[in-house]
Amino acid sequence: METSTGAAGRSDSTPVVAADAPDTAGRTAGAGETAGATAAPVVRPAAPPASLSPSRASDFMQCPLLYRFRVIDRLPEKPSEAATRGTLVHAVLERLFDAPAAERTAPRAKELVPGQWDRLRESRPEVMELFAGDPEGERLARWLAEAERLVERWFTLEDPSRLEPAERELFVETELDSGLRLRGIIDRVDVAPTGEVRIVDYKTGKAPRPEYAEGALFQMKFYALVVWRLKRVIPRRLQLVYLGSGDVLTYDPVQADLERVERKLLALWEAIREATETGDWRPRPTKLCGWCDHQARCPEFGGTPPPYPLPVRATGSAAV
Ligand code: SF4
């Protein structure tokens, strides 16, 4: 069984979820199943899915055809203001921990915004498309001010001067006994002197209504499962920090939770494998279609998907 963790290397991350849809972190989980979220004209060959991340698992649950477009066809998507702002805010929060504890103040964090924006523009020039029709820079100024507000709100929810993260932007990957490879990027891992682990994720959107909290926690339980498999320790606490609304959602998982998530992921992976082999990727329209970049190719909106780029199993033959 192969497992690994490492620095996430956010500089090459790309927005994957449109705008202030449920996940606004706007990042991918690493190579191999990166959503085509950049408008850069890089054509990558289609490939069968090799692993699962929380974002891609959510894509499949939301709409199998969306999953296909992102993971198999790897179709490019336009950067979005909200997802790009999420990437910027995450970078600022991460970098603030480079400073000594006493200097981790809101003004210091806000000062980091312009520099991190410059870095983001350099690593992903396509984000400037967002402000192409803004010669005076007014929209950009408002967008940056909103990023500063989100950064500032963090200080009403957590006190970074009292935190010493064990890990930031941690890339994690593990292979389950079934062979399913799970991967993801954890925003922050805190480890108490007693050894208890807390997994923290920042969201630049608003907290979901209570009836949707389970969906939000799915990603965190996914990470908890990976950490459990990697470190043999069940994280004591999962914490979602919603900068958009100023809420913190926590959950203390138990082993049964993580076993349930594992069963769910295995079932999901089976469904993905079946769709990959048959080429049967159904659209599942919801109100989230409003955020989808692929309406023009979607049958639900009168479009036609591109030819399926992978070989399909002959009708009637069983999957191997
Ligand atoms: S528009 Fe909606 S149904 Fe069509 S691919 Fe996108 S998310 Fe799926």
C-alpha cells in the first residue's frame, strides 16, 4: 500500500468549482484528475480516471456528465472571480503563518493580499481575463477589497497568533485496500501537544444551511479517512471556517463515520468505473447548472457532448 503526504504546491492549482457554489476554495487535488479550469490552450489527452478527490467525488454526485467533462475530456473552463478570490485568500492565510506569532495580525494579513495577487497572476496569467473589460481597474479594486474583507473576517473566527499549524496546504494521497486511490489538499493540520489532530478547511463562501451541513462535511470526512489511513490516527476534530458568513462548523468524527465514507467512496468509484467503461455519463440538471461552464455541450441545454474519447465496453460484456 502506497501512501504519501507533501507540500501541496498551490501555485499550480486551478479553480475547479464555479463561483460561490458550495465549495469556493477553487483548487484541485493534484495531477491526474485535475479539472480543466484554466483557459490556457493546453490540450491534454483524455484518460480514464485514476484517483478520487473530494472535489471530483462531489462533481460526480452532482452530475456525472460534468465529471466526464472535467476528468475525462479535461475541457477547459473559464476562471471565475469567486474561485480565483478563494485561491488568493487561501494563499494569504497560508503565508501569514510564515510570520512570527505576534505579527500575525489582520493588518499584516491584508498587506499580503497585493503580493499574493501578483504571484497568482504570474503563475496563472489567464486570471487576468476576469478583468479584461475593466480598464480603470475599478472591478479589480472591488474584488481585491472583498478579498481583504474575507481575510479580515478570519480574525473574528480564529486567532492565528495562538496557532502553530503542523501542516499547511498539505497534499495527501493514499491507496485503499481496494486499490482506490484517494488524494486531496488539506488547508491546515493542527496537532495538539497530546497528539490530537485537527483538520481545518477555509471556505470563502457562506456556511450552508443546517440541512446541507452533511454535504459540506463530506469533504472533511474524506480527508479524515485519508489521514486515518496514512497516520493511523483518527482526527479528533474537523473544522470548516466560512469566511463569507463568519461561521465555523465543526465535527468530531468516529471510526464508524470514516468507514461509512469509505463504503460510500467505493460505491462511487464503482459507478465511475462503470460509466467510464460504458461511456454512459448522464447529465443531472440542478440549480448548480447555472455555474456550469459546459451548458453549450450539455444535452439538457440543447448541446451535444464531444465524441467520447475512451474505448467503450461492448454491449452485454461484463466489466473485468
Ligand atoms: S449544465 Fe448541468 S446537467 Fe449539464 S453538464 Fe453542466 S451540471 Fe451537468
